[in-house]
Amino acid sequence: MLTFTPAQPPAERTKYTVEATGAKDGAGNVMTAHTWSFTTLELPPPPYSPKSPASTSGPPTPAAPPPPSPRSPGRRSPTPAVGR
């Protein structure tokens, strides 16, 4: 097993190539050189940052109060006369 711990975090959106050479097994046999590469991704922006899709929604906004009633307070609608 080979473990690599970088001194600095890898840069975003960067291609890295790794080459392992000279490694030996328990019996002292040298392994064949092996090369591979990988590319790092861009880290997601923090929540509510300008680049974040979540920032368009932001914290929840309270609902707007209902519109005022067309009737004035204290005024009643006329009651139809029954049986007249």
C-alpha cells in the first residue's frame, strides 16, 4: 500500500500525475513503475455565497400580511329584512 499526504491541499480543477517507482514487496522484489493521473474538482461554494444556487433563495422570507378588507372596521353589511 502506498500513502501520500500532501503538504498543501491540492488545487481545484488541476490535473496531477503520480509515478510510483522503486517500491519493494515483503520479499524485496522491486515492483514495476506505475503511473496514473487524476484531476481535482472545483469545490462547491459555501451556503448563501454569491456563487451558490442556494443563495437565490436565502433564508426564508415571512409571508406577506393579507390585504385589508374592503369594509371599514366597525361597519356592518346591511342585513336583509326577512318576512317583510
